[in-house]
Amino acid sequence: MEKEMLIHISKCKLYAKLVGENNGKPTVIMDAGYGDFSKAWNSVLREISMLSSVLIYDRAGLGKSDSSSNPRTSREMVKELKELLSEAKIRPPYILVGHSFGGVNMRMFATEYPNEVCGLVLIDSTPEDYRERFLPTMSQDFQQAYNKQFVYEGNYGEFMESLKQLKDTRQKLNVPLIVLSAGKKAHYSMESQKLWNEMQREILEISSDGELVIAENSAHYIQNDEPEVVVCAIKKLIENN
């Protein structure tokens, strides 16, 4: 089954695609990185949809979705996703999958709606203390390029507010968590790569049942470089439910 939708929520219309059959299993909800949209999952969508139903979508202002007048902070994005799921009648439980900044949103969703979530996969996701701890270890060129990207979806202030929201609401989640960390970023020094993996490991502290997997041959887009690692993590959580 494959169904494309434009879902009316309070401030705009959001594009979503539902693929596969859940057969009583949790629906997999996937959220892409900053400035990215549903096509970011093309490399793994088919295989995951053979395990259960999968929803991919474009956040407001990206891909085929309308822009929204709501702030582009994680809390607002999570509210919009929740509204999308309600309007589309996609009922919990959910396994949440977030890449990069999408991981911030999926953590926020699991915190806001803990009873609706039965698993969480974070793919090289942005830690809440990224700016304070990690960014200073990178070259000036990298830092400048990083700061210049904040034109695609909201602004730098809204991005930092999202990380603050994540930090302020941080709590122990009673859901299985798998953290996937990219182990082969060409532009990272050995020091930066080591710190990145360490910060990814620290994310495990939010769950009473967490596992870290380092994707040794992947850069940031693990779903493209080692799609089987992503599929395997999601499959594990589906089979545990």
C-alpha cells in the first residue's frame, strides 16, 4: 500500500506518504534533518515498508508542504506532526526515527507524548549541547559554513531555541532507544570524531533501554552509506513489540 496525502492542519497543509501495511505492528514515523525532507529516506523506505507501515513527511516550508506562520522550533514542529497524525488517522503506537535535526524533533515528540511511542531510532542526531561542546572543535571554515546554512528552514535563533527546548525537557524515557553514530566523517579530525561518538553515547542516558551502534563506514547520512544499519535497527524495535 502506498498513499500520498496533503493534510490540512491548523496553519498549513503538510505533505505525507504512507507506505506498507502495519498488520498490528507499530507505525514507523520518520523525520529528516534540518532543511531536508521526505526524499531523504528513499534509500531505506522500501525495505522498512516490508516490515510495517511507514510515514514520511515534509515539514512546513519544505518539499511539497506549505509554509507555516508558526515558529520553526522543534516544539512547534512536533505539534504540527501530532496534528498531521491525528488528521490522517494514523494511530499509535509509533516507532520514531529521526536523522540529524529530525532526531531533536523525535526526542521532543517522545517526551511530549510518551504513551504513544514504543521505540526510538536516532540517526547521527544533533545533541542538545552541540554548539557549546562540539562546534568549537571544528575549523573556522566549517563553523562559518555551518552558521550560513540557517536559511533553509527557520533561522539560527530558532534552531538554538530548539536545542534549548530539548535540554529543558530532557527526562528519562521508558522506551527502547537505538542511537546510530556515523564513524567515518572525512572532514572530522580524530579528536572531533571521538568527541562526536562520545556525545552520541551520552544520548543513551535518556532511555532505560539504550544501545549505541557506530556505523564505521558512514558519514552523516547513514541511511545512504549503510542503509542496512538503519533497517536493522528499526527491524529490531519492530520485532520487540
